[in-house]
Amino acid sequence: MAKKSSNLPETFVRSESLLFQEPNYDISRMSTQTSEHYPITSIIDQSSPLEFVVNSNDVQFIDLTENKIFIKAQLLKADTSVLASTNIVSTVN
């Protein structure tokens, strides 16, 4: 009769009992999707940040490194006059 081995392969150990092992992640991309989201805050109030609500679910993953924001704006001076081509304008994070 064959002798049973006491050293079972790791495949027979339930994943819930592997407390100190990094879990495996499926990082393959099956599809991508784009969507438009509009700010929930007023864009007229210049002192408040732009806020967006992005709904998610348990099936899809939102990769925050791939998010892009497209802003179409007209920059004016404080007195609402048009900027000249010699004015220096920059973004601030």
C-alpha cells in the first residue's frame, strides 16, 4: 500500500488560511470604458474646488492613474478684460 505524504502541496491549502502571503491579483484588462462626469459644485464660485461624483460598483475597477480632466475655459483678468498674448499664465496644483 502506498504511503501517504504528510507534506501536502500548497494547492490543497485554502487561500483563507494563508495569512502571511500576498494574495494574487488579476491585473489583466478585458475592456476599457470612458464616461463624462460634470462638477456637482458651482463653477461660478471661484473659491470652492471642483467636485465630481464617480459612481462605482464591485465589478469594475477605476484606475486613478488613467483619469484625465478636460477643461474648456476662457481666462480673463480680474476686471473681466481679455488677456493679452504677452500675459504669463500658469496652472497651480
